[in-house]
Amino acid sequence: MKLGLYNAIFHDRPLASAIEAIAGNGLTGIELNTGGFLPPVHVPNVDEILVDDGARDAFLAQFEGTGVRIAGLNCNGNPLHPNPEIGPEHAEDVRRSIRLAARLGQDRVVTMSGLPAGEPGGVRPNWIVNAWNSAALDVLEYQWSVAVPFWQEIDALAREHGVKVALELHPQNVVFNPATIRELVERGGLTNIGVELDASHLFWQQMDPVAVVRDLGPLVFHAAAKDVRVNPHAAINGVLDNSFRRLSPDEPRTNLGGDEWANEWPKPSAWDFVALGKGHDEAYWSQFLEALHEVDPEMWVNIEHEDTELGRDEGVAVAAEVLRAADAALAARA
């Protein structure tokens, strides 16, 4: 498999330093953030690259001789957000990332399916977690009526540019599991929309990423390597625990668009994002890579580091060691 890193964790340093750190961990790819929830720190001149061959070539030259190449673009956000300060901007980031991918010789763009309001005129996204009542199904039907036309438009743009768009199966999105990606694809007749298989969001939903890969097969376009540890407190509050704390303006916090901000994680937590190996061992990750290899031996599998117990460099090193060992075990079996 091809092993890389999603670059958001290295937004604290210049691109050249990020590339050096990635190569130093035995990885060969960098998935570049190009908008959405996070700014395109390592691609600050996107608009220039889209129209100027010199700017494009100068950007690509930064990778020459490094042993690291671009491993897809990432613009995770909410392109269906009903807030006009958020949704349209994130939607345009998706369009722009598709065009940028074609300019950079890339064929994968990672994003999220998005989440609309629950009814016409609504101002906040509404995630239906458990549609046990008929009113919840009415909400879902409205949300599909918003999501399908948008993704049909994006599908056509992706097809025109030779790009496949990989949707992360993520909470607070209309697409978050195999059933919902299939529903989107079937309702829209989509050809170039599939999945970025991020194992972490499957673990906490009590899904098995290996089984999901084999269930979805060719709908899996891209993969992320991030682990989850389920903690003892899950026995008390369950994995849908909503005990988040709102951060105040004078505390460090991450803007998600408009006046929306990331909250502080529940304490004690039912589950946490952790570096590879802290939730599932090397043998499991080798099985994960094996399932992905069955779909596409050339697929990129990129580490995403969100382990708050480990620093940036330490966390990437821990995850890279496990992922490389899992890949070596797969190669030995082959």
C-alpha cells in the first residue's frame, strides 16, 4: 500500500519542514488540506495555481527529490450548511479542490457529504441519529432533497476533471455509514463519489472497518489511518455522549466557519482518538490494509493524528511505526 500523512497536524510549520518530517517517518505521501474547516496553510496560492502554469510548476517543484509526493487533497467541511456564511464557502472549496486536483495531477479529493437543516428555512444543521419516528424520516427526506442535487453537480464536475471524490464517513453528515453512502449514490446516479475509509469514526460507532471495506468494495476510494480507544466511561454514558463544553472566546479554539467553533471534549470521555496501536494492535491494522489492498493495491492510506496525549511529532512517529509494520506484515503474507 502507499502510506502517507494528512498534513493538518503539521500546519504549525512550513511545507518543506512538513515534507521532511513525513519522509523521516518512512512515509511517502502528503494529503494536502485545501479548504473547508481548515485553511489551506500549505497551499496558500490556490487561485494562482489554478490559472498560472508557472505557479503550479513552482509548487510541484517543492516535492522534487524529497521522496514525498502529493497523496490527494482534503477539504473536509459542511458544503450543505444552511448558514450562508458557511455552506456556500465550503461548497466552493470542494469545487475549487477538484479543479486544483486536476491541475496538480491528482485524482482524489477528500471531503464530507455535509448536513443541511432539518426543514426549509432552518438555520442550523440537524443530524438524525435514530429515525424511530415518522417525523425524523420526514427530516431525512428533506435533507436528501438538498444533498442529492448538490452531489450530482459535484459528481459531474469531478467526472469532467478525472477526479474521484471520497466522502469521510463522519458524524453530523447525511453520509456516515455504508447504508447512507449507497443511498446517496443510488438516489443521485453518481459515478465519481465514494468513500474515504477513516477507520476511527467506524470504531466508535461499533462498526468493523475491515468488514466495512469488504462490504463497500469499489466504493472505497481512499483511506485514513486513525485509531480510537473506547474508555470505561462508555459503560456509563455510551458512545453518543454529548457532555461537551463550550469554549469561551478567550480560550484557544478552532473556528469551523462563521460563528461555529469546536467544543472541548467530554471529561471523562467515553472514547478518544488515539495514535495507531493504542486502540487496536498492529495485527488489526495489517488486516485493515489487506482489505484495502483487495480493493486497490495502489490506494493511499494516510495517517491522521488527533491524539491529544501525544505531541505532533511524537504522535506521527508512533502511528507511522505501527502502520509501516502492519504494511510489512501484509507484504510478508503476500
